[in-house]
Amino acid sequence: MASIDGSEHGSTISVVTWFLLVATTLAVITRLATKLAISHRLNTDDFVVFSALLLCTGQSVAVSIQARLNRPINTLDSIQLERFQQSTYAAGLLYIPSLLLAKISVSLLLRLITPNILHKKLILGVEIVTVLWAVSSEIAAAFQCHLPIPWKFLGGNTCFDRTAFWTYFGIMNIVTDLALVLLPFGIVWKLQVTAARKVVVAGCFASRIVVVAAIAVQIVYLNRESGSQDPSLNFWPTAISTQAVLNLSIITACIPYLKPFFESLESGMIRSDDLRRRGIKLPYGSGSGKSAGSTILGSGKAPSRLAKSPEVPHELGPLTPNTGNLNFGHQANSTTITATMRDDWDDGSDTSQSKIIRQTTTWAVNAEP
């Protein structure tokens, strides 16, 4: 590909960066629009993923500046070399919290779909490890080189081993993503739903496996770059793989919110969250070993504990005796429609069987002689 700015791969980095950012933006917009259309509200995880998108946008701008300076280092003047290092520094500082927020968005969704205490503790453990890893890495990245110029990793400044640091960061990134892939399988496995629905739900979360693959590629290129004598020219494979990791992490965090996923849950997840916020207790079985997810992700049938309302009994009318032969051809037909309102957990739902219509038909048979 011919470069628009005279560099060998600068245009490739720019095109890939902005293409991925547009795709990520569309994914986040689709997620938020779907959530608003179904539940008419945004939750904490939605604001978290939106914040991740904002940080990703800033990081993409920094990478674009790097891309314009993707030339042999001996062709860069002192100002350009300083700008290249500063943009690299800024991109790293924005990359870490954006990844963190994308992961937290997924863990918050997992909290929403399971009421199981053990599952919630496991999710909390993953969140604690993820936050500690990200915060410690952000501090290390901020002070990677000697002050007062921590961004200056070229030109004789004292820095720690940046390749070892980002390799460690990538390995922990894989570990935390694998945890977010495996946890949903444990949550969905015990739910009282069909196998097809389990596959749909678990598959949406398992899509993060593509992020793990991208991280592995990123680590390989990162270590290849470390031996380069021309970092401003040879960083392009690492830059592209890094953009793939960040954007795919946010996109896969949005996949569980796509409309087909919600339809597979029959809107139960959102409805249950709305009921919790309104302080309405869901009728979960106690001590039965069934999680609330079996109701949230279930077939959409109403719970067995329904409010009963009296119905008017209708019986066959008495036979009318007449002289002559019996004639069953004449029948009197009456129809009664009764509606019963359920006053328990499902009042707020428009799509459920909150209003049950019953039709009772009675027949009076007249016997004529």
C-alpha cells in the first residue's frame, strides 16, 4: 500500500486504527440503542463501556500521531522524535484503563444474570484481580522512565525493561479474559433452560476468545520489535495488533446486548433487573439449588405461585321435559369471558401473561319428546 505521508506503513496503521474505531463505535451505539429500546434505561455497565469507548478514541488519536512518524529514526528531527515518544507514552496510558473498563462492563453483566452467591463471589474475585492488575500497570507505565521525562524511552534516558513489562501485561490480559470466558459457562450450566439457549448465552461471552488470540499475536510482535534498532520504523505490527486487542475487547463486551441475544432470553434478564430496582421480590425457590438465572433465562413461563381469583361457575342447564320425541338439534349456547389480574411479580410486564383471559362456554341441552 502506498503511504499518504511518505512512510512505509503509516497509512496502514491509520486506516486500520480508524476502521476499528468506527466498528467499535457502531457496536457501542447498537448496544446502547438496544438497551434503551428494550428496558428504556441505561445501567452502570453501559456507562462503563461508553467510557471505555471514549478512552479508546483518545488512544486511537495518539496512535495516529505515531503512524505519521513511522519512518526511519535517522530521518526524524528532534521535535518529531519527541512527538513520537510522547504519542507512544500517551497511547499506552490510555490503552490500559480502556481495557479495564471493557472487562468490568462484562463482569457487571455477569453479576446481573446470576443471583448465585458463589458465582457473585467468583466474579468479585476476578474484578479485584483485574483492577489491581490494571492500576498497578498504569502506575508502572506512567513512570516507565526517569523523571521528569517519563515518556523519553529513546536517547539514553534510564527506563525499565519495557518489553518485559508489556509482555507481563499481555499475559495477565489473557488470564483475565479467559476468566471472563469461562465464568459464563459455569453460570449457564446450572440454569433450567434448554441446551440451545445455553449455547446462545455462553457463546456470546465466549466471543472474547478472539481477544485472547489477538493478545497472543501482540505479544509475539512486541518481542520481535524489542530487538529492532529502528523502533520508529518497525513498531507497526505491534501497533496494529494492539489496536485489534483494544477494539475487539470493547466490541465483544457489546455482543451480549445485541437484539438476538435479548430475544433468546425473552427479555427476562432486563425485566428481572427492573424488578430488583423497584424492590419487588422475585419468587425464587429457596434451598432447591436452583438459581434465579433459571427464572431469568427460562422459557418465559409464569411462576407457579399465581394469584388466584374466583371465577363464576357455570353448569349445564337442566333438561326441559316435553311430550313427544327427544330432539337434540336445539341447543342454547352462552359464553362468558372472565379476566383475572395477577398482583405479584409480573405486574410491570407488557409482554408476559400478566393478564390471563379465560373463556368458559356452557351448553344447555333441551330434551323434547
